[in-house]
Amino acid sequence: MRTATRPPRLTRRGRPPLRRLLPDLGLGLVAALGLAPFGLWAATPLAMGLLLWRLARAHPSAVFWHGLAAGFGWFALALSWIVEPFLVDIARHGWMSPFALILMALGGALFWAVPAWAAARLARGWRQRAVAIAAALILSDWLRGWIFTGFPWAQIGHVWIDTPIGQTAAVTGALGLGVVTLTMAALPCLFWRPAQRAPLLPGTLLALLLLGGLWAEGLSRLAQPLPSDRDLTLRVVQPNAAQHLKWDPEWSAVFFRRLLDLSAEPGPRDLVIWPETAVNFLLEDAGPVLPAMSQAAGAPLIMGIQRREGSRFYNSLATVGPGGELGQIYDKFHLVPFGEYIPWGDALARIGITAFAAQQGNGYSAGPGPGTLSLPGIPDLQPLICYEAIFPQHLRALDQRPGWLLQATNDAWFGAFSGPYQHLAQARLRAIETGLPLVRAANTGVSAIIDAHGRIRASLPLNEAGRIDAPLPGALPPTVWSRLGNAPVLALLVLILAASLAPRRRRRT
């Protein structure tokens, strides 16, 4: 006679009725409240714990649908900013916004539904099923950062960025933060005992102990002093060019004058930084105004600008030295699909299909890859243009470690609710992972100086024009993550998954 240790099934075989999927949808929505701008981090492990409980008790053939509903809720709230680019020109593109959100949420939900279904089909016991699904979801988060050019936005571990537990990323990266989240979620399931009066108590206590230990460790790391600030002052200029006016000829002249005026304001500065696509003209046409830009800056200048080579256009950063002398150029290489380029774009352009956000040509061409910019008297920096800052793998692609990171971005595309704050949070995570300070120049905000612990030293709020004058924070030694990357966490996940999928010996009494 077998012992009865398995709870009753939540659902039967096949696709459940809609009413049984609504709780999963709600749990996905609640879990997403841990992300910026809400920051309700406790909601995520609690909701994910209930979700794992439901998935582990569901029939394996129904797990796909439960995972799809929960993933749709998570991504619908987390990526709600995706409608904003279509509202810039609402008369032409507004009708696309609901379809964009639904399709993005469904696409993201598949990265929950498919691995959850596969893990549920292969695991033998319901506890093993809960663990296998948790490990599969984290591996899916990693895969989402690579497949189809990658989109590692709204990962499960991102809920910890603004807490001391976020400091764990210096060792484990963002993937390890996901392990923290789903470990806390899975522990009550793993230690569930039906015969006990409080069957969830042991696992819950272990989850709280894990939370307290990691929180204390993060506070300890934050209490450690950083190296001294560099003896140089950066001026970050935020022109606040509204996206619907940014390329208008009259308004673009206003924004250009604003850039010059803010750059020329009194105060010491050793480097002036303008955001992505700060000006409406091409680099090839900038010659007559480069001396005026250099004079206004009163120091070396890094500016976002578009440029052309033959029939190709690039989204670039260019350095300008004394007298308007043009220096090094960096071309963005990780482009936004359908926003900055269209797959098979040369062929599709013949029938009028072009990139949504690119302002020149049919779309941008990709640069050669990660690199550095060097200016006299300034530590070498690794530039990241907008979207590139969400990909941690690019920060380990250089042979020589830079002294700091620079993100030039135009977050006006993301609206003013969640997108800019999620983008800022991911930039802070890059600083924690690498132990390098990060300077953020954003067109409409949030511009910020971020130290090597991911803390914001100085910032400008959304939708305000202004400047930041602040020293460059010091850099920490290379972190464990910057040396090893995600390999240790991936190996651990594979081992956990293999153990949870191993055949279980039947117990008899």
C-alpha cells in the first residue's frame, strides 16, 4: 500500500476552463508588482509560491495553460510601457498599441508556459515537479536574453535590484537573483507535509531565514566603503526633448539651443555628456556647428548622433575635442528589432516596410560590437546606447576592463510610468554586476550618476530639463560575476533540474 503524500489534483487532463485560469492570471499580475516602479518585492515570492503550488498540483497536460495565464499576467503589467511608442503619433500608430501589448505579453508568457509544461511532464513527484518548474523558469529567463536577438527585460530576479539582496548580483548576476526568488517560492512546497497541523511552516521558516541572511549580507556589502571618487567632474545634460516634438525642425532647434545653454552654464567640468540622438542632424552635416558645441561644453564632449556611411545609417556616440575636432565614434551594435531595424530590411524596404524608431533610411545598421572610448585625462569607458544596457553579456566581452560605464539613452519612447524606471533599475544592476560606476544620460530622464554598488548619487527626474555636475565614483575590483559570468548558476540549475527529474523509487508499506 502506497503512502498518501500527494495533494489532490488541481485540474484534470487537457485545457482547463477559463475560470480556473483566472487565479493564475491574477498571481502573475501580483508577482509583477515587485518590479519598478511599484517595488513591492515581497509580492513576488509570495505570488510565485502560490503559482508553483498550483502548477505542481495541476495535471501535466494542463500546466501549459496555467503557465501561459500566469506569464501573460506578469508580462502584461511588466511590459505595459510597450504601448507608449505607438502613442507618440497616435493618429498613425495608436491602433497598434493594444495588439503590441497583447502579442508581447503572449510571447513572454510562452517562456513560462513551455518550460513549466516540460518540467511537469518529466518530473515524477509533485514536490519534484515544483522544484523542476522553478529551475526551468529561471533557465527560461536566461534563454530569453539570447534567443531571437534577446530580450532580458522583466526577469524574475529584477524585483531585488532596489533592496540589499540586489548586491548578490555581484556574485551571481541577475540570474542568481532569480534563483533567490524562486527558492523562497519553492521552499514551502518542498517541505509540505500533509499530516502536520501547519504543513507549510517549515518551508516558510527556511524561506524567511534565506531572506534574512541575504538581506544582512547585502547590508554588509553596502556598508563597505567604496574607493574614492575620481578627481574629475562630469556634466550630464538632460534636454527634455519630448518625443513627439524631437524631430520637428522648429522644436529641434529649441532643443539644440537648450543643449548648448545647459552645457555652457558656469561650473567646473572635465567632460560633458549628451544623450542618445541628441541632435536632429547627421554627423556628416555637423562640421559647421562642432566648434560652437565644443565652446559651449568648455571640455571634451560625448554626444549621441546619427551618422551615414554610403547607404548605411548608424546610431552612434561621437567625441568632440577642443575647437570642434571630431574624435572617436562608437556605433550601436545591439539594435531593437522592428524599432531600429527590420530583419531582411533591404528586401522589405522595397515594399515600404521600415524600422519604427529609426529616423534615417530604412533602419540602422549594426556596429562592430562592444568597445571603449578614450579621451585625454578620462578613464576609458564602455559605451552602451539605450537598449544595450539590458544585456549583461556585453559587459564581459572586452579584453580590457574599462574604468566606468556610460549609458546614453532616449527613454522618451517609454512614456513616464514604468518603462523609464525599469530601464534605470537594469542600469543599476549592471553597475552591481561589474563593480563599475555607471553614468546615465537620458533625453527626458532619468539621468543619473550611479556608483559601483548600484546606488544613485545624483539624478534628474523625468520630464525636466537640467544638468548634473558630479564626480565620477570610484570602481571596485572585478566582481565574481565579471570573472565567471553565469556559468556557476547555470551549472547549479542544470544539477537541480536533473535531480528533480530523476526517477523516484516507489515507497511501499
